[in-house]
Amino acid sequence: MADSVLVIGGGVCGIQASLDLGDRGHHVYLVEREPSIGGRMALLDKVFPTNDCSICILAPKMITCFNHPNIEVISYAELEELTGEAGNFKAKIRKKARYVDEDKCTGCGSCCEACVLEGRIPDECNQGFSKRSAAYIPFMQAVPRVATIDPENCLYVTRGKCKRPCVDACQRGAIDLEQKDQILTLDIGVVIVATGLTIYDPTPLAEYGYGRFDNVIHSMEYERLINASGPTGGHLTRRSDSERPKRIAYIQCVGARDQRSGHPYCSSVCCMYATKDSMLAYIHDNDTENFIFYTDLRAPGKGFDEYIKRGEEEYGITYIRARPGEITQDEETKNLRVWYEDTTSGGVKDLEVDMVVLSTAFIPRQDSRDLAKKLGISTDEYGFFAASDSLTSPVDSSTKGIFVAGACTSPMDVTDSVTQGGAAAERASEVLSMMEAVASP
Amino acid sequence: MKAGQVVIELNEPRIVAFTCNWCAYAGADYAGVSRISYPPNVRLIRVMCSGRVEPSFILRALEKGADGVMVGGCHEADCHYVSGNKKALEKVEETKKLLDLLGLGEERVRVKWINANEGEAFANEIKDFTETLKKLGPSPISLVKEPKEGSPKKDLGQIAGETDALLCVECGKCTASCPVSRRKPDFSPRLVVEELLEKLYPQIETSKELWDCLTCKTCEERCPYGVRFSEFVKEARVGIKELSNDGNPTRSGQIFSWMRIMSQDSLDQKRLGWAEGLAYKEVSSSPDDWLFFVGCLPHFEVSHSPIEATPLSIARNSISILNKMGIDPVLLPDERCCGHDLLFAGEADTFIKLANKNWQAFKEAGVKHIVTACPEGYYTLAREYPKVVDGWDIEVKHITEVVAEALDSGSVELDGDLLKETKVTFQDPCRLGRYMGIYEAPRKLLHAIGADLQEMEHYGSGSICCGVSSWVNCGVTAKNIQLSRLGEAKKTGASVLVTACPKCQIHFKCALHGKLPGDKENFEIPIEDITSLVARALGGGENG
Ligand SMILES: Cc1cc2nc3c(=O)[nH]c(=O)nc-3n(C[C@H](O)[C@H](O)[C@H](O)COP(=O)(O)OP(=O)(O)OC[C@H]3O[C@@H](n4cnc5c(N)ncnc54)[C@H](O)[C@@H]3O)c2cc1C
Ligand code: SF4
Ligand code: SF4
Ligand code: SF4
Ligand code: SF4
Ligand code: SF4
């Protein structure tokens, strides 16, 4: 019987699950698709309800996880196939070629600077607000802190044509442009899936002008703009003229609680993070005026209502109960006009602002159904992984020995993701010891 | 008996005479006091001036059972309002043209100038008219029935359920999207539903708001809960109409009258005069044949000539396009109105009658494919007919789709230099766009003729309606919508506003014909239907 745990997804939830299991003496493989673990939380500035610095909380966990004697972090890797059954799974993992020897690389960054494509490739971590090289380290606190050469853009990898200054720049001889994908076959006892969420691209809601108007952005873009380690060094600026927006409107439930875009459920986190975002803008510059257009303010949780109240009283946030119908743009100033019905006093009104932030829906990752198929677990109608019984076994999947946790099961905040990560670790450990007891009486 | 209803038991012609207060009515009165006898077939309706008699009055009289209508006024220079009688003459001429199209014959309407002391002349005219009508025989439409009172109508609660209005969370996105609410602050789609559901029928009787909606579907396009408000309105209007709340129909209901008349059995319509010289046929000879559904264009041509709209050129250009594509379409000599406007104005039963008449005619002509240049007809045939006729199996397309498909397959080529470097802008018709989801086909055609398409601020699914729908409630709000739309078109710098719907064209031209606020330059832009451009790019066609 195999007693290792496979954790898929190295966001805060997967990290927590791995740490809990590792501390209990279980051997864990943490498989992360991206070059670094950390997930969504690594990219956020502050987190509600404490407004603590997100990466400051997460980074120590990331490092502990990486250095943990019982945890093997396999980054830049994906599950190819899972066969067998609880206690005797075989997992085939594709460890993608990153063209850098992880053991030799010190993360000095010389190759990134030397790369002929420096400043040419939109940086996904920064939502495209900045450009990176083909050789890159995704963000400063990345774990593992090693370079990755992006096979989709690197001139040598794609066309075999490049003078390869990156290779010369690396004093450690870590770059290996001939590296190949590796297939690892692992014996696994139980699996935890913690692949997290993604956000809805609001372009199809044409009335809000996302993609058409420079100063309409979505909340993830906002998180990067206000983040001190983001593309603007934490200076919130408008795309159109790099000026600081003084009046900001946040539109809630964009593509969420919305039958037409296929997400009738509530994303449960955005009312809170829009309040957080408004507070941050105010903390940066206290002449900023923030307007939150909400359908219903959903702040269910201890201290959450108080958080909203503080937003109103201490940070001067104006909450307006309306889902705006349209945003129009002033051709010259690129300011935006938000058209809404004042549902409390009646009548169509409009509000001119410098920037609009769309609080866009949390949706399952596009590949969640494929992954579910590989794992033999079921999803709900939207593509979130389904629990076998959401009331009594919220982290058990439909298949024995596979657990699901965090935002890949339903929209949830960091606290809940961590709680679920812990719960999944607990269940995994329980099932492992039960099976062990049966195997060696 | 309802007021205004003419009931004559004898098998005699029934005449309604609209007579002016100052001359003709006084003349009739004089005949009476002088004891000059005249046939009892006439019922007099006194109006202050003959110029007040609209075509709608005459049509309404015919619809209600009159066999003939006379308009009596003062002699030429005697009009007490200077030129009312001249206007009367023009309106009667217009009516005659409409009657001609309907095949009712213009002899059923006449004008007579009669002085206050011309009792004899009045009596003679009535005698003569009675004789003429006897010879003509009873009007084929003398049996037009009013919608049955108490005919099955849906309960508002049921309508709200069926249109998902009960899912509304009162977020106001509909109101904030609605072109009417933007200009008429007391109108809010969500509140219309809410208030109607609260108060039910006492409210519906007075609900003007139900007529304010353009059924443009913008709110529906955006409502997060999929509330189908325009459908709610369409259904709820059936009930409201029965309570005689009719939403101020355009031209006091003239258009609805001839639409209702068109639902009659024994008409002998003469509606194909415009197609002379074009290649078409009246019966299908192969299952691949296309029928061109003309719609109300011949009638619109008559009633909208004062604003220089030329709806018939849309029909002619469409035929010319089809001919150039090697298609000789089928045209039906007895085609009826598609019924769209009646359906959306609460006369569902007349709509069903029209739909079934057309369905019968389509079957008899043996067609399986229909093309139309009118988005409303397109939507109605494609989406509403299958709901009310048995066994609908006909494919329906808009002319822009047919040409766009031919372009794709390479079976037709358009002159790519026709509008080389010309900036144009395009009005998405509600029925073509939001109702049928066709946005690309017309744009593809514009591109193919070399036009430089400049989109308006609102375009595609966010496009704004031309301001009036189903011929109701054309008022200040409608004008404001039209002007702001023309303003948007103008701002693009385009030299022509391309339309793809006869009504869009009519409504914009109408707005341009009225008083324009401030500088005309902000609004005035030539308007041309897409069929005219395409026909020209195929080496045929006429401006229109
Ligand atoms: C704009 C925004 C602001 C937010 N603000 C706050 C806040 O202030 N406070 C708060 O509590 N919460 C906030 N959240 C929510 C918070 O980000 C989530 O609750 C949390 O990140 C969920 O953690 P997770 O580990 O479940 O998922 P994620 O953080 O999404 O991590 C999932 C990980 O799995 C990896 N992965 C995905 N698919 C695969 C695969 N097939 N194979 C291997 N690896 C895979 C991903 O690369 C990622 O690293 C915010 C979210 C957003 C979008
Ligand atoms: S091979 Fe060329 S393109 Fe690729 S990482 Fe090195 S320098 Fe950049
Ligand atoms: S690959 Fe070499 S140059 Fe690049 S970060 Fe690693 S050690 Fe530095
Ligand atoms: S949390 Fe708030 S903004 Fe997000 S979907 Fe729910 S109600 Fe809408
Ligand atoms: S947009 Fe839809 S849910 Fe919102 S108020 Fe209007 S009808 Fe109701
Ligand atoms: S259908 Fe159009 S006019 Fe009617 S309420 Fe909706 S948006 Fe307004």
C-alpha cells in the first residue's frame, strides 16, 4: 500500500493541506502547474478582513512548504493520468521542461536581463500591465525561486534561432535549452485537489466597455495596480494617461448572480474585497472617493458587517444599491460615466468617475472538467468539483481516496480555503491510517 | 349597441358622412328643415372642419361596417379655417390609394363640397352615392369583427411567471439600460411589473407605462436574471387593449385599421403594381425557390410619402438583388400583413388570423424558403408563426443574410469600389439584432462594398432603437431618442446612415422632417437602406 499524498494545486489551500500532512509525518507530493506555488493569494496586495499584507502571510508558508522534509514540491508540472484506487493510485506527472536546472539555478535573474526578448512578453502575473523576458521569474517571492524559460515565446525553443545570451549570462551553467519534459510515475495513497479558481472575463458584457475603454479594469487588474510589488510599484494609475484616479466606481456581481453569462451563483468574496479595494485606495490617498454599486451587500461572517460599516464611516465609501446598466466614456478625458437606477429613491442617474473596477465572477478553471475526468470525480453543473455530500462531507469527492478543497469547490475566501485545506489533510490522514490498519493488522 | 356603431337592418348600403360644422352639416340640416327627402342610408358625423377627417376615420368607418364614406366640406374658397378642405382632399386621396391596394375600390369614398343652403345638393349626393354603392354591392369587409370581449387573456401573474419576471431582484439594470427611462424618468421596466402585479387589473386600465416600452429588448439583453420584459409587455398589452387603453397609435390608428382589414377573407388586393418590370413569379416551381415577403411596404409608401420615405424602393432593390443572384422570387398577390404590429400592440387574435392566412398562401404557393427585407416580418415569420400555425416548415432569412452567405460561398460578387473610402454608419434594427442575433451579415456587406464602417457610440447588441415600435406612442420621448441617435450617427463623421429596416428609415426621416433643436448640422445625415447599396454594388437598383 502506498502512503504518499498527492496534492494538486499549490495555492494557499494546497499549501496548508501539504503542511498539515507533512507535519503529521505523511509524505506529500505537491504538484503545481505554474513555475511557482502561491496561487491567487501570492498576487493580492492586502487581504480582508484584517487588511494584512497577503504575500507577507503567505511567503513564509510557501518557503516552509518547499523546505519541509516530508514535502516534495513539483512545480511547473501537471497530472497526466491517475489509475488505480484509494491506497494504490498510480499518478503520471508531466514535469514540463523549464530549460533551467532547478538545482543549479540561484534565481539571480541575470538570464532574464540578458534575454533578447526582454520587455517584450506580457507578464501574466501582472495582468499584462508590464512585460517580461522569455526567461523569467514570475514574481519576487516565487517558490522555487528559479528561472523558467517560456517555451511558447523563447526564440530558441520555438524556432531554434537565437544567439542565446541567456546561456552566457548564467554563471552557474544552469540553462539547458535541450531539456525535455519528464514523466514521473508516483505511487500514491490518497489525492487532494486544490486547483483554485479563475475569474470571469467581462468582455462579453459589452455594456460595461471592458476591453473598449482604457479605464475600465477588473478586480484582479486592480489588485496588481495597487500592489507595491506590482507593475506600478503600488501607484494606482489609469491606463489612459497614467494619472491617479480620484473617483473610483466598483461594479459588483459582474457576470456573477447572472443567468445570462451562466453564473447564477454568488461569488461570495467580491462585496468584501471591493470594500477592501476602496479602503486601500483611500489609504494610499485620502482624497480618493469610492463608490460601490451593489445588488445586495453580502458580508456574511464574523466582523464582516462591521468591516463594511468601517468602510462607510472611516473610509468614506459610498454604497449605492444598483446594478448599473451602462458605462459610457468621454472621448477626450477618458473619464467614465456610470448609468444606474437609484433603486432607493428612483430615477436614472449617472455618475462621472475616473476609473471603473468590475468585480467579476469567480468561475471554475476552464480545464476543471478535464481534470475531473482524469481523476474520476464529479463536478457540479458549473464545473466546480463536487463534494460527495456538501453538508456532511464537504471535502470528500465522489471517489474514495480523493478529496477536494478550497476555491475549486466553490467561491470562497482565504480563511475558508485554509480551513478546507486543513480539513482535507485531516480526512486524507484519517483514510490513510484506516487503510494502513486494514493492510497490516 | 356601442356608440358610433351603424346598424341598419335592411339589406341596404350603409353610408357614413363626415360633414363639417359650417357648410356640409348645415346643408344636410337645411335639407331636413326644407323637407327634402333623401335615402335613410346615411349616418352623419359632424366635425368642425373636413380637414379633421383622417384616413383613419374613413378606414375605421369601413372597418365598422360602412359600405361607403363621404366627406363633406365647404366649397373651395369658403373653408372657415382657410384650407381645411384642401387637406381633406389630400387625405381622401391617400385613403383611396390605400383602398385600392386593399382591393376595396376607390368608389367607396367620395368628397363633396356643400354649402349651408345647398340642401338639394346634399340630398342628390346621398341619392347618387346610395345608387353607386348598390351597384358595387356590399363591402367585402362589412363583417369585420371586433376582438371578442372577454376573449381568453392571460392573468398578469401567469405572464410574469412565464416571462421570468418573478425572478427580478430589483437591481435596476433594466431601467438604467432602457432608452425610454433615460429620457422619461418616471418609466422603469422593473417598476411597471412590480406595480402591475401589486394592483393587477385596476392598474392595467390606466397603465400608460405599458405603452411606453419600445419592446427593443435592451433591458432583456442585460438583465442578469433573464427577465423577458418585452415579452411581458407584449402579453400584458392584450389585456390592456381590451380595456380600451390603446397607447396612442400613430396616425390615430389608420395603420392598425388597414392591418385588421387585411385579416378579412374576400379581399381582392392589388399590391404588386410596384414590381412591374422585375422578374418574379406567383407560384413556386421548385422546392429551392425563394418567396420574397414584401410586408407592408406598399402601404407604407402611401402613408409616408410626405416625409420622403421610399419604402417600396427597398422592395424593388431587394428583387433586383435577387435577380442579379439568379433568383426570380415568388411574390404573392394576396400576401397579408405579417401581423407583427398587431401582435405587439395587444391584438393577438387578429395576428393569429393573419398568420394563418399567410401560412395558407405560402403552402398554396409551395414555398419552403422566405426572404424578407423587413426585420420585423423576419422575426415574426421565423419566431412567432411557428407558435400559432400548425406544421410550420419554412426557412426564413433576412436579405442581408442571403447575400452574405452568397458572398461567403463565392456565388456573388459585389463592387468593392462602390463606397471606396466612404465613411458610413449602421443602425442595427432591434428585430434583426437583439431579436434574431444578426449583427455580422449587414456589416459584411458594407465591408464588401468598400465602405469604411464607423460604429456609433451604441452599436451591435447595445444599439439604440429608432424610437417607435408597433406604431404606438410616437411622442416627445420617441423624438428625443431619434434625435440622439441621429446625433450619434452624425458624430461618427459618416456621410450616410445605413438602415436595414423600413421602419428605422421611416422613423429617422420623420424626425428629420420635424423641427430640429439648435443646429441642424448636428442631426442631418442622408439615410439609405442597405438594399439600395447592395443593389447598386450588383449593377442595378435605385436610391432608397
Ligand atoms: C481579485 C481578488 C481579490 C481577492 N481578495 C481576497 C481577500 O482580500 N481576502 C480573501 O480572503 N480572499 C480574497 N480573494 C480570494 C482568494 O484569492 C481565494 O480564496 C484563494 O486564493 C483560494 O485559494 P486556493 O488555494 O483554493 O486557490 P488558488 O489561490 O487559485 O490556487 C490554486 C493553485 O492551483 C494551481 N493549479 C490550477 N490548476 C492546476 C492543475 N491542473 N494542476 C496543478 N496545479 C494547478 C494554480 O496554478 C494555483 O497555484 C480574492 C480573490 C480575487 C480574485
Ligand atoms: S534563448 Fe534567446 S529568447 Fe530564449 S530565453 Fe535565451 S535569450 Fe531569450
Ligand atoms: S538560470 Fe542562471 S542566470 Fe538565470 S536565474 Fe538561474 S542562475 Fe541566474
Ligand atoms: S459577493 Fe457580492 S459582488 Fe460578489 S457575487 Fe455575491 S453579491 Fe455579487
Ligand atoms: S434588470 Fe432584471 S433583475 Fe434587474 S431590476 Fe430589471 S428586470 Fe429585475
Ligand atoms: S424593451 Fe426597450 S424600451 Fe422596453 S423597457 Fe426594455 S429597454 Fe426599455
